[in-house]
Amino acid sequence: MIKRIVSLLVALLMLCSLFGCGNKEEKDVPKTNDEKLQDYKGTVTDFFDALVANDYSKAASYFYTESGSSFTEYCKKAETDNNFKFSDGYEIRRYTEEYYTEANDKIGGVIYLYTIHVNFGETRCYSYVHIRDDGEKVGIINFEIGAR
């Protein structure tokens, strides 16, 4: 009987040494696409916060690639053309058409697309924001806005 118990303990110790037992370090569980879509809403919010603060260089920092001075010009033209000011504050009414698509082999990664219904001050607007995630870098690759 004692030999069986000892044999069983030795066998258990061997299994533990082969396959590991006890506390294992938990690996990061990859996020689902729905979780990523939620995370990137934070990027959109931070981006809009920078626009409201008229901090165009900070807003531009959320882009995947450098946007240059044309981004500031685009924002000022959007305000003029649509009769609103980013500095009037914003309220996101809803996100629609949240989805992702695999980018082609040349671009790589995943593109997350949002259609956003947002008010800037009293002006009802829509915005399209596309975010690229290549696994190493995340950033906005397209931003469009207009009044409804």
C-alpha cells in the first residue's frame, strides 16, 4: 500500500515537472473585435477633446501617419463650411456602422470604421473616423466631418 502511494506521488511529481503545475503566469488574452471597437471609441473621444481645445497638433498626433499643416486647414475649413466651432464643445449622440475589415496585404492589419452622430455646440454633425491597427501601431487614417 505504501509503495503504491509513493509510486503515485512520484508519478504526480513527474507529470508536474513535464507539464507544469501550480501558479502559471497568465498570458494576455487577445481582445475580441467588439472590445477593440470599444477601446477605439476612447481614441475618438481623445481626438475630439483635442479638437475642442483647438489643439490641432495634439489632435493630429492621433493619426497613424503625420498629417501636417493640411489637417489644421481642414479643421478650420470644416468649421467655416458647416457653421460650427469645435471649441463650442461636443456631444456624441451615437455611433453607427461600427465594424472592422481586414486590410489588404499591402496595408496590413485591421481597419476599424465608425460613423458618429455628434453635436458641436448646437450644430448636428456626422463624422467618419477610420482607425488602423497593424498590431504595433494604432491611429486614425481618415477623418471626415460635416453638418446635417
